[in-house]
Amino acid sequence: MPRIKIGAYVEDFVNWSYQELGAILDAISDAVTMFVSGVEWLLLAPPAIVMAAILAAVALLVRRKGVAVFTLLAFLLVDSFGLWVATMETLAVVLVSTVIAIGLGMPLGVWSSRSKTVSVTVRPLLDFMQTLPAYVYLIPAVFFFGVGLVPAVIATAVFAIPPAVRLTELGIRQVDTEMVEAANAFGAHPWQIMREVQLPLALPTVMAGVNQVIMLALSMVVIAGLVGAAGLGGVVVSAVTQLDIAGGFEGGLAVVILAIFLDRVTAALGESNR
């Protein structure tokens, strides 16, 4: 049986895209760099103890006193490792990637909930995206944007999109039809029903999707250290290549602390909307 060269076709498409869309790719690269740099500046401007207190206050605002205490002590521990800057760089990349993933995924999820055709069309694509090895996302990202921060953000955002789409669609479809029919009876416009009835009632499920997006983004950010991204991913990769057990453990522990903080805060936000 003759070999079907799907990979060659994909390579040709990527090469064509790079040649034809160079100006657009440069604009995306500049925008992502500015966005991440701005978030990094906000996170690194205050002293570490002040920012740790701010993050603890965020946890306290979502009604989690235990998480607030953990956040303060854990981030002070990270600072004692000398990994504060790397941790804030990773947090900045995760936040920016999450905003991009949600900005693309939630509208697609809303569209899928309103159109059976879109839902059926998108579902196999999401299945493909979720089963594709994370490392594969880095290949086109590096080709289009080079090595460094930008491909890490782009690859992370694309990798994290599927939960935003799936859980947004699921949350809207699970809204009680009687609520929608009542809104229709009062003469509400379809988009008004979506904005004022379906999305508020679907918010706990949507927030579960946001939580999953953040967790996927954080896992991908560490992998993105392979392409020269700053932050904890670079720390872990450097420790592995140098067989630095102490540095690797401390970098990994910082990732775990960041993951626990983000998970608990977003989970609490979802519960507060139930």
C-alpha cells in the first residue's frame, strides 16, 4: 500500500502560512510579548512579601481562609528558594494563555450550544486536540514564532482551548428548558436569553472549564521550557539536563504550589456561583 504523506501536506501548509502571513505573525508576536510583559511587570513590581499577601487576599476573597494561609506561607517558601521571579513569570504566561484560550474557546462553545452542526463539526477536532501529544504543539509554534516566550504562550493557549469549548457548551445545554421557555414567553431576544439566563445558570460548569484550562496551561508551560521559555519550565528543564536534584525538586515544588493556588481559587469561584 502506498504511503500517504499527510505530514508532508501539513509541512507544505505551514511553510505556505509562514510565507503568506508573515506580517500577521509578527503582529501577533509583538502583541503577545507586550501582554505578557505587562502582566509580568504587575506581578513583579511589588516586593515578594507584598505580592504573596495580595495573592493570599485573593484566596480570602473567595471565602477560603485555609487556602489564604497556605498561599501566603507557600509563596514565601518559593521566595526563599530564590524562584520568585521564575514563578511570577510562569504565572504571567499561564494567565495570558488562559485569557487567550477562554477568549477563543468560550465563544466557540456558545456557538456550538446554539448550532447542532457546529457542535458535530467541532467535536472531532476537539478530540484530536486533546489526544495530540503536548510536545507536538511546540513544533508549529516554534516554526512560526521562533524560540522563546511567544511560542510557549501560543502553544499553551491552543493546547488549553478544548475544555473551554466543551464545558461552555455543556453548561448551556444543561440549563433547564423551562427557564428558557419562560424567557421566550416574556419576549426576550435569543442573545438576551443567552446573556441573562443561560450563561448565568451555566456559570458553575463554565468555571469548571476555566479551572481545567488553567491546569492544562500550567502543565504545558513547564513543557514549553524546552523551547527556551522563561519561568519554572526553564528551571525544571535546566535541572534535568544538569542532573540537579535539589534545583529540580524546588522547581517542581514551586509548580505544585502554583497549581494548588490556581486550582483552589478557580474552584471556589465556581462554587460561589452555584
